[in-house]
Amino acid sequence: MRRLASGALTGILALGALTACAEEPGAGTSKGDGKPGKVAFLMPDLASTRYEQYDAPLFKKRMAKLCPDCGVIYQNADSDASLQQQQANSAIAQGAKAIVIDPVDSAAAATIVQTAQSQGVKVVAYDRPIPDKPADFYVSFDNEAIGESIAQSLVDHLKETRAKGGVLQVNGSPTDAAAGLIKKGIHNAVDDSGFDLLAEYDTPDWAPEKAQQWVSGQIAQYRGEIAGVVAANDGTGGGAIAAFKAADRKVPPVTGNDAEVAAIQRVIAGDQYNTISKPIRIVAEAAADAVHQLTQGKEPTADTELFDTPSRLFKPTVVTQKNLKEVIFGPDGVLKAEAVCGSRYAADCRRLGIQ
């Protein structure tokens, strides 16, 4: 596989199994004819807060600007691949001209692509690729680069601090092709780092509580030997940190990915070593642009190809305390200090110059 430039304010919405949340009913249902019509935006889970808080609203906003008469059918499958299949079928039945899908199960999603394309419905893979059946387009950050970046950042830090011991590797869901790319990237950095890989784990559904449970077992097994933890996203990183705190052990450097609010707070407090800034606005708007072009009979501009799919992939940025103020809170940042620096984090924010 070629290396390619690609991947906590709680308030999750409770979604009915097949209840569509559409903005504007949409005026047309013919495929690729340049007329306005419905677009489905199908997200994979509720374990990550980003989909409800950022991805869906940003995608809808961009679509409203590009095509005021188009309707957006938003659905979240809550980690259920069968439900996501039903949601896709429902969207097609409602006349969707295109589907943007972040798959629960990358292999199972091939059936969704096949069904949609057979009926003239365009498919954009979002964040997670679909290896077994090429979609019409793929939009994401470079997931392999994300894994390598967070792991190399941790390895460099461990060497600088002359840490002793080995590393735990907490991967994402085994059914997520993006998680597989992140996992590969982590190995690129860890395998020849000079630090032993003590153990690794593929976290079902990216569930933080499952990551926490596994790390708890490793803490008991490798007493005093864990120098750091490479976690594939902020949720699994948060689970790892919780495991050390529950065991009343000093938390070693732990990585993350997604720059969720809770993770940024952990970085500020020193509980989490790094995360990845990948502004969701970039991929959400790029997906909306691609969908709009496809439904107009045009070809979106790709910068590479992944799994035989024309792709637009963006470069991630590693965030630590050293560049946190500039990347997250600077002029082009994604957060405001007041959203993060509550009373619990006020002193640490002041120390880092975040106001």
C-alpha cells in the first residue's frame, strides 16, 4: 500500500433507528442530472462526540451554501453496521442522489457502495476508506501519517526524557480500515524505536471503556515497565489514562488523535502528551464540495488515489503543550479559551499563556 497524504462538550443526540433528520426536503431525485436533491450523511458511532458536534453541522452548513434547495438526511449508526446498511437503503428510497458515509465496518460498507452505485447514487467515503469496493471519491486526513506522527512524537519525547521501559499500543476498531492505516503508521515509528512493544490491542468500536479495561490488565502485568502508551485516538487515550488513575499509578505519556475538547484539557493538565489537530471543517466542507460536484455530473479534484478510489487527503498536525496555544487557540485555531479553561484548568491555561 502506498503511503499517502490522507484522519467533548457532551450532548449526544438520541437518534431513532431509521429516523431521518433532513434539512429542506429537496426538490429532485434523479441521479447526476444537475438538479437539486437529497444527500445522505451517514456517520458511524456516538462514542466519538465529534460527529454530532462538528461533522454533521459543518457538512449541513456547507451544503446549504452550495445548494440551498438540497436536503441533507443525517443518520448515525451508533456502531451498528447492519443499522447503517438500513439507513443507507432508507436514504436511497427517499431519493438521495448521493451518500457520504463514514463506515462502521469498512468491509461491510462495500455492499452499501454496490447497492447505491447500481441505482445511480454517488458515494463519497468520509474519514474511513472502503477498500473492497471503490467509492466515487474519498475525503480524509492521512491516517497512516496520523499514526506515525503521534507515535514518533511520543518516541522522541521518551528518548529526550531518557525513559526506561516499553510501550503499549492501543489501536482503533478492527472493522475500521482507517484504524488499520493508523495502526500501520504507529508501527512505522515504534518498531525500530529501541523501545519494546509490550503489547497491543485492537479496540472494538473504538470504545474508551474497552481500552481502559485492556490497559488495566497490562498495568497489572507490566508493573513499572510501561514508559508510554500510543493510543490511536483521544477516546482510547482517555481510557488508558483513566486506567492508570484507577490503579493509582503515575500516568506515563499517552497519545491521542482528534483534538476533542476533553483531550485538549488533558494535554493542558499534562495527563495526555499529544493529540492530532485535524480541523473537521476541512474534511466536512471538502466532502460537501465533492458531493455537489458529483451530483452536477462533474469530477472532484483528487490529489492521490487510495484503494482504487480518487482521494483528497489532508495533512495532520501533532499538538503538544509546546504548540498548543498556536495551533488550537491561535488566529486559525478551532477553540476559544473560554470553552476549555474552566476553573479546573485555569491555572494550567495561564501557565501556558492561554487566555
